[in-house]
Amino acid sequence: MEEPKKAPANYKVIGINVAIFAVYTLGCKLIYDDIFNAIPVYAIHVLACFVLAIIYRQLVWVLSGMLLLLIGFSTCVAIFTLG
């Protein structure tokens, strides 16, 4: 039998960051009924990803920060166009 391949540790960083983003965004939606209250936390989260990319010299942190920027921007555009 072959063992299933596990995701490299680098991809776990991206998954954890997206999960953290989802938790505080949904938390702000449930508590304040508006996800735009999560913007300060979001900005700190993205900035932390880029700082960690410099400290650890790993591109996975840059990728994670860019993915958060993409998801956050597309969420804002979707809310403004649909709402």
C-alpha cells in the first residue's frame, strides 16, 4: 500500500493564514454586522506576513500575504457591487 502524500509544511502556512483571515472576518460580521471592522486586523495580518517573509527569507510568506490581499480585495469589490 502506498501512503498518501502529505502537503509540504510551506502550504500549511498558507492554509493557516487563510483560516485565520476567515475567522476574524466572520467574527466581525457576527459581532458588528459589518466585515469592514476587520480592516485594521487585516492590515496587521498582511503586514505581518511580509515582515515574516523578510525575517525567515521564505517566499511562502509573501505568497500568503499576496493571497490575503487578493481575497480581501475581491471580498470588498463583491460587497460594493452586490450590496
